[in-house]
Amino acid sequence: MRPSPAEIVRTLVAGRLPGLVHLAHRPGPHHVRHVTDPDGQVLLLVPVVSDLAAALRPAEGEDDVALVLDVLDLPPAAGAPTLGRAWVSGWATELRGEEARAAAVDFAAVEPTGDLLDLGTRFRLFRFEVVEARWERAGAGHRIDPEAYAAAQPDPLHHLEAELLADLADHHSAEVTGYLRRQLGLTDDGGDGPPRVVRIDRYGLVVALGRPGARRRVRLEFPHPVADHDELAHLLHPMVCPRAAAG
């Protein structure tokens, strides 16, 4: 098991990574603070006084503006493979009144910024439903069905991934190395260094083999997809506790 393309796009655009907005026939791109709500709709928090706010002003006689949100993955550790790049597009509309207040709650659930308290004065919220989604990786592009995108869920571990990898490397290095060697049937490193966990997702671990920078990688799958950090900690207990692993 591994994340589907739709899940990867949902993960990338969830709001934990920097995003750029491109608008047709307008200057740009623009840096933007964004999140996605539980349905996968994109929320943009835009300063009232900004080039992006001006670009999002609809033309006369129109109610919305076509745009593309562009998000590039930032690998969580040296030597970690990238998840690629996500592009999602739609028609952005400014939210007002009760709609804006409800959207602010969804925004705060992902990014609890105090700027939401200035909504309507210093900041505005825009929303768009994703009508087209694309995923790019290793030079190949994949179109994602909008319904598959909406039905997918972002990975619950993605925003913790760098912290989790650092903890394994800094505090459990010997235990992790022993566990990986046993699981992969490795008797020694062949002079290339120990196996290393370089990515974690709800389905399993990506393990790098060989010297840093080498591209030999394998996946170790969890018995089932994990729902949160607590469930992950339970599954990883045998890795960091030799006594549990022996049992």
C-alpha cells in the first residue's frame, strides 16, 4: 500500500507547505497563505492591501476569478525523495458574512493564525472548489479526477514528518538501524552506511539504502493505514524498543 495520486495532491495542498497562485492574464505568481477545508475546497487568506487582492478583484460583470494554486513538496530530511508538485485550479470567490466566519473556523483548524481576527478589515478570505488537479513527479504529469481528489484525505502525518524523522535519527538511531536490518535481511552495510528512514506516511516507511544521496529505496508497509500520531507511535514501538521487537 502507498498513497494514491489523489491523496498526494490532497496532502500537498492541505496548507502545510508554501503555495503560489497564478492568475490568467494577470501579473504574478503570488505567494499565498492557504489551507483546504474538509471537502478539499481551497481557502486563501489575502491581505486587503496587496497585489494578490487586486488581482483577485473580478472583472466588471463577473463574480469570480480563475486561478491555479501551485504547491511544491519540501522533503523533510536530507536524502528524502520528493512527493513532487501539485497544481489545482478553480474559480475563486470572496467570502463574506456567515460564509467567511464558517470558513475562518476551517482555516484555523489547519493554521490557527491570529490574522483571522482581522478578517474583514486587514484580511479577506477567498474560496474555490477544485475543478482540475494535476500531480507532477520525476518529469511525469498525472491528471487527477476532481471527484477522486475530493474523496481523498490528506496524510495525517505529513505535518509531523520532519519532527518524527529527526526523533528517530537523534534518539533511536541504533534501535532503528537494528530493526531495519532485521526486517530487510541485511547482515552488514557493505561500507555504505546503515539503512535510514527518509519518509513516513500513513501507509508505511521509505527506507534509503547506501550512502547519502543514493537512490536505492524500499518501502516497509504498516499492517494498516494509521489514523494519527498515537497510532503511529504504537506501530513504531517495536522499532524503538528492542524488548518489544524480540517479543
